[in-house]
Amino acid sequence: MSLLPACIALARGTRPSGLEAFFTVLLFASFVIALLPGDERFLLAKDALITSGVGLWFLASLRWADRPLAYQFAKPMVEGRLGWPGDWEGLWEREPWFRQMWRTSSILWAIGTMLDAVARVLMAYRLPADSVPGLNLAMYVATLVLLNIVTTIVYVRAGVLGRRRVSVD
């Protein structure tokens, strides 16, 4: 959904839920942040506002959402596919290890995206300005790869991808 359809849907009283709400807020935040004035260094650091907001959303989902954000992202992509079990809702209701695995994953994504934001600010204010835009892209790739590796380890240790289930504590 792009910004214009999101605005129209909200004006009509349609409330987004779950991932729709996340992406709608992300679209609005990106638009507003793009309008913020500032010097060259501030403009280079603006991506940190988005990544820190994503980290806060991961944390907030642990308290105020029905399911942690990591669960919401993963479910439509891998439930019942690629070695993942089906019936995630049933697992969520019955299995404490399954709930803990997604909470742990969301905490890791929150920490990772917050550290990413700090690194972006440091890059913007410490490195030569002409090197920062390229490094910002590299930072997105590195953050996503690293967080996917770390959380995959959590999933494997929890046993969700194999026959053996161990504690994720």
C-alpha cells in the first residue's frame, strides 16, 4: 500500500491492523522525516529515525500487540513452508517455547535495529559526508543479514526447524 491509498483508507475509517498498521506508520514517518530540515549531517542521519522507530515498534509489539512483530512478519512467509510447522495459532496457544521464541526474536530485532540507528548517527557525524550514503545501504544489508542469522539460530535452538526442541532461554 502506498501513502495515498493509506491516507484514503484512513479517511474512510478503515483501520489497518498488524503489519498493515506497521507499514502505514512507516510510510507516514518516512514522508514526514523527508520533510525535516537540517544541515548536511542531520540529513545523512535521518535514516536512524526510521530504524530506531522500527526497533521501538518491535519492543512495543511485545506489550501491546496480540503477537510480537517478528511473528507477524514471519507467519505469512514461512508458516507451513521451508521446514516450518503449520498451525502457528495452535502452537502459540499451546506451546510456551513457541511464544518465547517469537518474543526473543522480537527483542533481538529491537536491539539490532536500535544499534543500527546509533551506528547511522555515528557514521553521519564522524565519517566523510560523501561516503555515508553508500554506507547507509551497506548498513541495511549488513543489519538484515546479521539479524536473520542470529534469529535463525534462535529458531533452530528452539527446535522449530528440526525434530528436537530445546529451550530458548
